Amino acid sequence: VVIVQNTELGWHLALSTFLTWLMRYYTKLPSYSFDLLCWYVDKEDQIKQIRKNMRIHEIWTTYNSIRDNIRFTWKSFLCLRALNKTQKIDIIHCLYPNSSLQAAVLYKLCVDSKVKIIYDVRSPRIEMAFANHWISSSKQRIKTVMHRSERVLTRFVDYFIFITEWTKQYYQEKYALHIRHNAVSIIPTWVDVRKFSQTVS
């Protein structure tokens, strides 16, 4: 199994925290062999147990621009291809952003059409990228291309994981997905919202 995500491992932000938690869980599954492709390892002291039980490959790029994501896609594909020469890859678990999915689909098309792809969607990231001005709102053509690419890429996915039922429905409607009932799971973050109070500014 290879896990791919363009984020840091061991950092304190949401994507990294989830990835670190997920890797700690995976290391408890002794019957599987795991490799992780990520941006880089931020705090070695927090991932000692993960490092003992999993091979970690640092891609050394960022998710701050479209160019960086394309670079992550290409480098991840090359790493997947190299890993396959030493041990056959059965499953690629891709986590958002979708540069991980791009690499997995490229691998499926060019190297092994039988590999299974899991796509783990934690948010409608394309909309968030424009809403939070990570990408300029003036670049509507890029937004259209990104949505179209997501629609094409998801056709190669064998199993979906969504953070909420709403996210699942969004993807089904936005990208005209017909997901089989046995090819999807809803896995929330398990945040207890009752521990937070709403304030009015």
C-alpha cells in the first residue's frame, strides 16, 4: 500500500495532523507493507514510531501554487514507478489535494492498470482554494480546468472516502459521480463540536 499526500508529516495544521494520525493507525496493521509519499517530514520526534514501521519518501515541493502541485504529481509518479520495480503496488491511497490523485491515475494509465486507487476527500478543496484566495479569483479559466480535471480523474477511483455525507453528495452532483454503495465510506474527523461555543463578533 502506498499513501500519497502533498503535505507535511508531523506538522500542526489540519492536513498534516490528519495524515500523521492516519499513519500511526496504519503502522498497527502488521499484515500490510506501507510506503508514504509526502512533501516533507517536519518534526522527526513526533513520527519516530511511524518511521520504524513505514518507508517515508519526501518529495520536497509545496502545495502553494499550481506549478508546485504539478511538480509534486510528476515526482510522485516517478517515485511510484520506482517503488513498483522493487515491490508490486496493490493499493494507492490518495489524500487531498488532488495532485496525489493525478500521480496515481498517471501510474494506473502508464504502469499498472490493475492497481486500486482510494481517494480520500476531506473538503471541496477547489472551491476552498478560490474562496480563501490561495488562487486568485480572477483566474476563472483555471477553476474550470481544475473542476474538469477532477471529474476525469475521479473516473479512475475504485473506492472513495469522504469526511461527511454532504461532501459525498457534493462530489456526486458536481462531478456526476455514480458511486456504488460498497465503494464508499464516510469517515468523520471525530471532533466534538459540543466542546466549542459560538461567539458573535
